Amino acid sequence: MRVVHEADGERRALATTVDLADSFVSQTVGLMGQSTVSDDYALVFEFGDPGFVYRLLDTVPRRVIHMLFVRTPLDVLWLRDEEVVKVATLSPWTGIGVAKADTIVELAAGSAEGVAVGDRVVVEREASSGDAESTDDEQSAAGEPAPDAAE
């Protein structure tokens, strides 16, 4: 996985080493206890379906990030449908931020320089072997030979 910033027709990788906080425990722990975070690292929180009430009200829950027990400053991006809705640099131990979002990305401080509200940030997943097969099928359907096709 990698995290990519898209703005003004330009694309740049914010992080190429990405972990997904996909459980209650991993989302609760986050980067607590970390004294350093490498410049190419991101921790991504994806919250999934917000539930019936939020869908009924056509809104997104507020997501809070706290820095208690995090020993290094972080750049934090709150995203809604891949659009940046808030950017903040949070200080160790005392920083806190909140915004309505379906995804949060935590990066080393300074990594989100140039990212602004309204920009697009995408968490790109690596293609699986199943994706490669579907690409071959799509090429064959388009009249192009698949890379492994025998002639």
C-alpha cells in the first residue's frame, strides 16, 4: 500500500510503507509509545460503514485523534471520500484533533507539507494476483493478447 496526494494535476507519494489500523485494538493503540516515525510511513484508519443513524442523517461521525503516549509529532489528515477535510500537525503527548471523516492518515511531522483542505489523498492498495488475471482478461476482451498468451 501507499498513500498518494493528488492536487493541481500532480501526484506524489506521501508514504510508501503503510499499516492499516483495521481493528478496535489497533485503532485504539495507534502510534502510542512510538518515539520516531520514518518519513515514508503512514498509519491509516479506515472506519467503514458509520451505521444506520449516520446514513439516515446523511452525515459522517466525528473522528478524534489524541496524542497521549505518542512521543513524536505527527501530521494528521482527515479524509471524507478521499477528499481532505482537515490537516493538522499534532504535538506529542498533548495534541488533539477532531473532524468528520471516514478515513484518517497519520504521518511523520512534515510529511503532509503542501497538503490542503480540498486536495485528494488516496490509499492505494497493491494489485493482487486476481487483479492481474482480470487485467489479462480485459486485454483479451479488447482484442489485445494477454502477456502470457501463446501465439
